[in-house]
Amino acid sequence: MIHTDITATASGTYTLGSDITINRLGYGAMRITCEGIWGPPKDKAEAIRVLQATQDLGINFIDTADSYGPYVSEELIAEALHPYPKGLLIATKGGLERTGPNQWPVNGRPEHLEEALKGSLKRLKLERVDLYQLHRFDEKVPADEFLSKLKDLQQQGFIRHLGLSEVNVDQIKQAQKYFEVVSVQNKFSLTDRQWQQEVEWTQEQGIAFIPWYPLDSGAVDNDTLQAVAKKHDATVYQIALAWLLAHSDNILPIPGTSSVKHLQENTQAAHIELDKEDMEQLSNI
């Protein structure tokens, strides 16, 4: 059952960089593209409805990237939501190229980052990105070059806050020599905790941790997870999201979907309160 009165506000709030407060449960806009995250969606009208429904559900944090489509996700966000409601944070990313479905070459060259950022601004119809995240450290480019470029673009007023993606603690510390890092976006879920050290470190540092692929949909067929879901009259996916919200107060889950129904179901996770026994059982998966 979907309770239409439950919104993302039930997930609590988090303040990024001391001046942007959002509800912790957000939306990841990667899946509103086609298969392989390549090309426009098969059902554009439904993609638009999904984006518009985020606002009815209290979701005021949408994560995207120039590489989603490429460009498609950003263009749809602008089409569906511009002029943007007050308080809506749209975060985007740069640092990857697309050469075909499911192909993501890294490109951290300074000239590429500037071109990517300005392209995102144009597509999103923004003069400044409130949260811009470096998609990857590029091993082929000296870190000083791309980190200095991001700092420069921020100082020019194109970026409000900066974040990183798929980074370890040492890389975060390296970036902090150039600018304040307000968010880290790494792959993390109930069933994939390879970045647990980074979750704990960012929590201590007051940095948001944004888990991508938060549902790890191929790994939720688990007896313990199903038992907890049954206890709370919820789906295993809702429990997986509820676990993330309870696991650390700096985690901002961004489940993605191309369906309004699934978006509503995901949002229901905001009101699920896992008890100590639930957390102990789930943490042992």
C-alpha cells in the first residue's frame, strides 16, 4: 500500500556547506534515460511525470550528471521543473565522457571540465550549480590540474559547492587543499559496504555521503532482509533505503527510477523506523 501522505520530509534534513538544507531522501536522475544510460527514455512523458512527482513527494534534492544520456537527464530536468521551485537543490557532475551505451571513459582535463560545467549550466538553465561533483579522479591527469580548475570555476561564481565521487579518504584530503568538499558520492548499500571507512570519516568531518546504486537490486534476495521487510509490512527495497537512513546521519540516499509508482514506493522508506534488533540483523548480512 502506498500512503500518499508520506513524503521525503519524514527522512529528516541535512545541511550541506552550512547553507543548503535538504531532505535526506533524494532522487537520482540517471534512470530517466534509455538502456545503457544512453539516449532518451522510451517513455518521455513518464520521465517528466517522475520528475514532477518528486516535488509532490517532498524531494528537494535531485542528482544528475552531464554523462547521463549524455545530456538527456539534465535536459529533462529543466523541461519538467524549470523555473525551479524554491529550495530545490539540483546537483550535477562532470569528468566523464560517453562513447556508447554503458561506456564511461574518464576525462579530468581542465578544458573538458570547464566545457562540461558550462554545458550543464546551459541545459539546466542555471547561472550557477549549487552542488557540482567531480565524477572521478583522472589518473592520466595530474590532480593539481583538475582540482585547481574546479577551484577556479568556483571562484568565478559558476559553482556554489563542490563534491567528489568514487574517492577514498586520501583523495578527499587532497581535494580539501584546494576547496571545501561538502559531499562524497560513492557506491554504497546494505549489501555493498566497500566504502564504509569513507562513510565514517565523512560523518566525522561533517561531509555528506551520497550513496549511488543504494538499492543494489541484484543482491536483495536475502532471508534476513525479507524477514525484516515482512515485519514492517514493507518491500525489501524500502528496508534497504531505511537501513541507509539509519546507518549514518550524513547519508543522503538517491534511489533512481523511471516510474512514478516506484518513486512513491521508494519515498515510503522515509517513515520506516528500524529498531536496534533490525539494525543488528541487517548489519550482519
